[in-house]
Amino acid sequence: MGQAHCIPILVVVLRVLYSSREVLKTIILQSPAELELLCSLVLKPSMDVEEIEVVWKKENETIKNDRIFKNESKNSWCSRHEVNVTTRDQLGSYTCVYKTKPEEVNSTFHLQVPEPHGKSERIISYVGDFVVLACLVGSETHQYNPSSWVWYTKNGSEQVAINTTLMPEKYTITQEHANMTKLKIMGLSEEDTGVYSCEAVFPLGARKGEVSLKVLTYMTPLKPFLAIAAEVVLFVAIIFAYEACTKKKEFQVEEVEKEFEQTETLKTEDSNGVENSTRQRKV
Ligand SMILES: *[C@@H]1O[C@H](CO)[C@@H](O)[C@H](O)[C@H]1NC(C)=O
Ligand SMILES: *[C@@H]1O[C@H](CO)[C@@H](O)[C@H](O)[C@H]1NC(C)=O
Ligand SMILES: *[C@@H]1O[C@H](CO)[C@@H](O)[C@H](O)[C@H]1NC(C)=O
Ligand SMILES: *[C@@H]1O[C@H](CO)[C@@H](O)[C@H](O)[C@H]1NC(C)=O
Ligand SMILES: *[C@@H]1O[C@H](CO)[C@@H](O)[C@H](O)[C@H]1NC(C)=O
Ligand SMILES: *[C@@H]1O[C@H](CO)[C@@H](O)[C@H](O)[C@H]1NC(C)=O
Ligand SMILES: *[C@@H]1O[C@H](CO)[C@@H](O)[C@H](O)[C@H]1NC(C)=O
């Protein structure tokens, strides 16, 4: 740990008493660091408080008791906890709990190593092909350099580290930059379908990201096509059936219309006759 980078980080958390929202702050660390965690509680000026007890917890265990007096608070009730993070069991959550009344308030710091993620989370490939799964960590603004990477595949429910020297014809692992790793899987079969984990190892601990791979046979992508083809055939058949039916109906309709027309003409003739007759009477 001689060359460990020790970066002091000051984290300030401000909050107003009796807001019920829990404040959470995540601190990403890749190497050992000296941290000063600072909680600050702002009380309403109307509140007449002489002293406040602050309990610091690591996960759920009390690690420190602090007591803040009014004469040193200036209405901003600060409590600090220093952590010299040198091992992975010092990562985790640190909480300051203000024993205020009637309600306690707290803030939590999450100390964790950077989380890697798959460049693409889901990849589809075909039997017989090869595929390259990639994982990276960090971003343009936050660059991290894991000391190594490990790829895992699932065998049943168990995660097994991929050892490329044991299966060189199946797996190759390459790395251009420390922040990215690539796993090439050759001679894909449907059994290669599954979730692969890439673990970034940092001086302070390791963390995993995931990439899921689905291997299809060449028949699988044809299936939707075949389904569409079947639908088209069915559709065409339905159109023929429909046309056959409507032709019959049209025929019937024509018949009815003809009958209707006939009755109409009869009626008009009738009425004409009536009109004529009335006219005749009028005349
Ligand atoms: C903290 O939680 C763990 C399980 O999450 C439990 O085993 C342990 O007893 C708890 N410790 C305290 C002090 O409550
Ligand atoms: C504030 O008051 C407490 C007890 O009343 C005393 O122990 C402490 O020394 C005082 N602090 C300052 C900065 O005066
Ligand atoms: C933190 O730990 C490192 C390594 O153990 C040590 O060199 C350093 O002095 C420690 N710092 C503090 C403030 O305790
Ligand atoms: C912190 O506060 C939240 C809600 O205010 C509560 O659910 C949680 O148990 C508290 N945590 C601790 C460690 O007291
Ligand atoms: C990865 O590292 C390279 C070289 O240090 C850098 O150019 C690139 O921006 C990094 N990418 C990410 C996502 O951190
Ligand atoms: C998976 O596990 C089974 C039983 O645990 C074992 O027989 C088999 O060799 C394993 N396969 C691989 C690829 O590790
Ligand atoms: C991979 O397998 C070889 C041969 O059994 C072994 O020497 C090597 O230590 C293994 N590598 C890892 C990272 O387990």
C-alpha cells in the first residue's frame, strides 16, 4: 500500500430538519483514500436546541458517538467522520443519525468501487459465428483504470471464471485500454446463450457488469418470415373467400334493387294515376 493514492475528499451534506427525505451520497473509489465525511444539519432559527447527539453507523453498527453543542454550531450542526479507506471491507455505507426530537434524521454515504457495464447489454448472434462481448468502466469525465478484468460465464447457477489458456480455441480476451475488456467467443452454439459477467478488479475491490448473449440458429430468424408468408397465404385465401361471398351478395342485392325499382315505378305510376285523376277531377 506504499504507492496508494490518498485523496482527501470533503463531502458536505446539507439538509433541513424534518424533511422526511433520506439523503444519499455515492462516493466512487478505485484506490485507497482518506475521506472526511461531513454531515451538516441546518435547524430553523426558531428551534431552541442546546445540543444534539449524532451517531455514526457503518452498515447498521454504531462506530462513533458525537455530541454537538449550540455554542459551536452557529445553526449549522456539523458532525464529521474520518475514514482511512485501505481495504475493501471499509467500503459500504456510512450513516450519520441525528438524534433529534421528535424524529431522527440521517444521511448516508455509499462508498463503492466503479461499476463496469456492457458496451451493449444484449447481443444476438448465430450458431457457427463468433461474437465479441465488450465491457467498459468510467466515462469521458470519470476515468478509471482497473488493475485487471475477469470474465465469467454461468454453468447452471454457478459463475465460472473463463480461463482462456484452458480453452484457447473457444475464448480470447483482449484489452486495448485498461478501462475496456473484450471477450471473443468462437464457434458459437446455442449452449453459449446466457449471461456473461465482466469483473473489474481495483486495488479496493472488484465489481461486476453483465452482457447477455443469445445464440440463434439460422432457422430462428426465418421463423417470423415463414409466419408472415403463412399469413399472406391465409390473407389471400380470405380475400378469395370474401370476394366469392360478396359476389353472391351483390347478385342478391341487384335482385332486390330491381324488385325495389319495379315497385317504385309502380308506385309513381300509381301516384301519377291518382294525381292525374285528381287533376282530372279538378279540371
Ligand atoms: C446488521 O444487519 C445484519 C444483517 O443485515 C445482522 O446480521 C446484524 O445482526 C445487524 N447488526 C446490528 C448491530 O443490528
Ligand atoms: C460549548 O459548551 C460545552 C458545554 O456547555 C463545552 O463543553 C464546550 O467546551 C463549549 N465549546 C466552545 C467552543 O465554547
Ligand atoms: C491511512 O492509511 C495509510 C496506510 O495504512 C497510512 O499510510 C496513512 O498514514 C493513514 N492515514 C491516516 C490519516 O491515518
Ligand atoms: C434513516 O432515515 C430513514 C427515514 O427517515 C429510515 O427509514 C432509516 O431507517 C434511517 N436509517 C438509520 C440508519 O437510522
Ligand atoms: C478509456 O481510456 C482511454 C485511454 O486512457 C481514454 O481515451 C478513453 O476516453 C477512456 N474511455 C472511457 C469510457 O473511460
Ligand atoms: C458445468 O458443471 C457441470 C457439473 O457441475 C460439469 O460437469 C461441467 O463440466 C461444467 N461445464 C463447464 C463448461 O464448466
Ligand atoms: C488457467 O489454467 C491454467 C492451466 O490449468 C493455469 O495454469 C492458470 O493458472 C489458470 N488461470 C487462471 C486465471 O485461473
